[in-house]
Amino acid sequence: MMAVFGRRAALGSALGIAVSPAAHAEPAPPAPAFPLRVAASRRHIEDSNGQPFLLHGDTAWSIIVQLRIEEAEEYLRDRRARGFNTILVNLIEHKYAARAPANIYGDPPFRRPGDFGSPNEAYFAHADRVLERAAAHGFLVLLAPAYIGYRGGDEGWYRAMLSAGEARLRAYGEFVGRRYGNRGNIMWVHAGDFDPPERASVLAVADGIRRHERIALHTAHCAPETAAAEFWGDMPWLDVDTLYTYRAVYRAALRAELRRPRRPFFLIESTYEHEHGVNEEGLRTQAYQALLGGAFGQVFGNNPIWHFGTPGARDAPVTWRQALGGTGTRGMEHLLRFFARIPWWLLEPDIANALLPEPAGADGSRQTAARTRDGTLALVHVPSGAAATLAPGRMAGPALTGRWFDPSDGTYTGSMEARVQGGGGGRIRFGPPGRNRSGFRDWVLEVSSHAG
């Protein structure tokens, strides 16, 4: 039997009630107690005090090589103030910097080009300073020790690694492990944009690091459409799984959610702002599909921020400084504040469509849902503007309260009330308010349930 909505729903819709979350008055969340670890549930990670860690990342691949230390500080201050708690960084950069592989000061990473056995102290001293500033601001650093590059090409170090040989790569890994092994705010990201037919080079670096470092988590960045566990799942160091997709994120999340052994996973890369024609709704959708699909976090990307305006890297309509406060970033700020108010770590994705029996849309416009196991809270992301039809029997009690969250500006509509009748075997239909503040049709439905 269909539930009957209370009068508050009609009033909220008619009057266009919007409740501001006072987003701009909130300080950045406190820094976690590093190092991080996998939680007992193996669904997320937590800090040393047992606090769940919602990974909210920004892509800063070239920060060590392209920025001066004062510019790096400027970037880090901005991102922390906006709530980001994680950055994705290359320790050494092969292509995307004005003087690559040297840093902005002209210091190459190796005294002899491509010789991993000859690290240059001047280069790594600057890397130290950048990483120290990131730690001071409370960031988790997803640090790639040797990004191998898309298809093993000139964007990364794969060819040089093959030439260097395992012994020198292991020595490089040991150098890196000794230097950064006591930094609790690092998660190591092995490989990078490629599933190498020859894995020994990547494994040599990872082995060298692990000989001197045992407190950090490890993961990998694979080729597009490959999860870390699909390619590196047989490695004992793989603590955390990653998603990297330009397709529908919920599909990749579903595969990760069902994969065994279970590992916590996050969206490490999808479409970047100002690339591949993505609009702001698409940027928000890929993030929400990840989090409602079981991920414990996601990494946002923007062109030109990821390369910090490297000449000839990628065409972009703005400078990296102008991009800091762009539409994509604002959407991520609202996302963080939304999830910070709820027990997100208790959410489980609606894998079998038990809560949302007939999700509207497909791929990037598909509705995705998650709920807590006790049925007191459910979320539905609606990117297409279609109504969300729920099976209330999956909720805790007959009394339901729903409200719509606008992911483009961080506001809520007035609440909608319903009471399940006839034992909860019917359906409840929640229609979104129309276009959101930015003119798109994506909304997030939040439904709480109680005995009432």
C-alpha cells in the first residue's frame, strides 16, 4: 500500500523551503590521529583513536615539482580550509612540470638521469619540505613513489625502471622507505595508470620501501577500469583497494563491494573537472555513486590544479589559482559537510535493490542508494530528476521522514513525513523538487525511520 505524506511535505514543496547548513561558518574538520589503519569491519579505514576516516581528496600530482614552497603552502592552506583532508601526489614526476623531471628550482630527482640508485639530496630536501607542510596541515598524502605512466609511456617512469633493473629500484625503495618511513600521514600508491606486463619493477620499489617502513597503508593506482585488487590482489602489502573509472562509478563500486577478501576501497580517479566534457552534475554524481556504493572516500580532480598550470600539459579555461574555488570544488565542500553529519561508515550499498527496487536511470544517471543495517537511515542519490520509489519494509519503523539535499549549494528542502501502512509491503514515492540551485537535476534524498 502506498504511504500517505503528511501536510509538511506539501508545504515544503509549495513554499520552496530551504534550510541552510551554515556551510561557510564551519571550520575544517580536525586532523586525524595518524597513522591510519583498516577498521575491523574492513569497510573503511580509521585513525589511531578508532575514529572513522572519510577520505576527501584532491589531486595534486605535480605539487612537489611544479610549485615553490610558498606556492605549495598557499595550495595546502586553501584545500584544508575547504575541508579536503587528502592529496594525491607524485614523489618524482616524469613529464608534467615546467622543468620535469627536475623541480621548479632545477633540481633533478637523480644525480644521473634515470639512475634510481643516485638520488639527489637537493631534490628530496624540497620534497621533504612539501610533505612536512602537508603533515602540518593534517593531510593524508597518497604518495606515488614512482608513477609508471599511462600505458607505460613517457608520462611515467616505467621505461626507465625497466632499464634500471630490480637491484637499483629496490635500493631506491629503501632510500624512500628510510626517508619517509616514520611519517604516519602517508599511504603509498604503487604503479600508476598502467597494468604492467612485467610487475617486478614495481614490486622491487614496494619491497624496498617495506623493508624500512611498516606503519603506513599501501594501495595501487592501476590502468583505467582496473581496480587495485584485480591486478595486485595477490600482494601482501595491498591493504586498500581503489577504483579508477571513466564509466559509471556505481558499477566499479559494486564489483569492489562484492570482491573477496574484503578490502576497504575508495575512488582514486575518475573524470577531472575541465576534461572530457564533464559538467558539474557529472562530477558530483561520480563522487556520490562511489560513497553510496560502499567506498570510504573519493579523490576529486581538476585541470589545471593537478599539474598546476604546467605549460602544454592540458588546455584549461582558468589558472590553477582561479580553479581553487571553482564549481567542482564547491560541490565537494557541500558533499563533505553532508556526510560529516551522518554515520557514513555504517552505510551499506543497496546491492540487491532491496531498498530501491527499480532504480531510475542508467550508468551516469542511475539512482544509487545505501542504508544503515538497522534501517534508521537511508540515502538515495538522484542524478536524473526522476522520483525515488522506496520499499519501506527495509526501514526500521513505520514512521519515515525525508528531506532533499541540494548537492550544488548545500541546502535542504523542508521535511516530508510518511507512515507505512499494511505491514510495509508497498512503495513510497519521493519526487525531487525540480531543478537544483545550479540548474541541474541532481539531488540527494535523506530518509530517517523510527517507530513513531
